[in-house]
Amino acid sequence: MNRYDLVMFDMDGTLMDSKVFHQEVFYRFLNEYVKPVTREEVEKGLGATVREIFDSVGVAEEDLQRLFQKLDYFCKTQVDGLAIQIPAGGVREPLEVLRARGVRTALLTNSMEAVTLRMLVTHGLEQLFDAISGADYVSIDKTGRCRRIEKSLDARRILYVGDAEKDIE
């Protein structure tokens, strides 16, 4: 009998060291579609919602939805070259071992879902998770998304593996 029904992982800093990747994605997007920004300005916004990042660079309310859609498309079509550069060695084997032992796995991250999926797809890892949940444009409510995964997979005994104090909640 397995000790856990589900092992849920944080992504950034836990499974992959992707801070530089996220910074570069937003740096390129903002400079191409919004306005010139420095890498330092982008770095200050990491960890916030996309809406907060857009607000911080002066995106008008009436432009938000259009830019959200553009960012989603940008992430789906223009970040694979960056995503493949993220170190992901050592990730596959433990996930495969868990699955071979009948333990379901999930990924819960505050990275945007479109970015998360591109990272996983470029490294061939997406099929190793029973559930994947990234943040949307206006919310980084990890706890709420955790509860939705818990309910959808009918998991009662869950181990969450993260790298930050806020992951404890």
C-alpha cells in the first residue's frame, strides 16, 4: 500500500530552475508588445500575477484582455527555444519511479499555465503528471488550485514538495 495517494510538486526552484527563463520570457514579450523595459524591472515583477506585471508597466485596462491573449499565444509559439535551456536533469527518473509504484503525481505552480505546459512539453515531461495546474492571468491562488486537484483526483493523502515557505500553506 502506498503511503500517499498523490505527490504534488512545485515547479520553479523545485523540479526546474526556471527563474531566468521566466524573466527572459517577460522581458522579450514586454519589449516586443508593450514598451521597453529592463531585465531588472522584469525581475522585480516575478512572482506577481500577469495582471500586476502589466499594471506595473502601465498597461491600460482596456488593453489587458488583448495583451493576455497575445501573451498566451507568445508562450505557446515562441518560448520553446528558451524552455529547452532550462536544466531539467534528474526530473524524469523520480517521477517515473513514483508512477511505476502506483503513486499519482501532479504539478502545481504559480507560473502561467501556458508557460508551464511549454516547459514540460519541450522536456517531454507532461505525460508524467496526472494533473497540471498553472496560474491564470489574475490569480496565483495556489491553495485553491491545490484543493481543486485534490478533489478532481479524489486524493486524501497528499505530499506537496516545494521550495518556499509559502508552499507550506
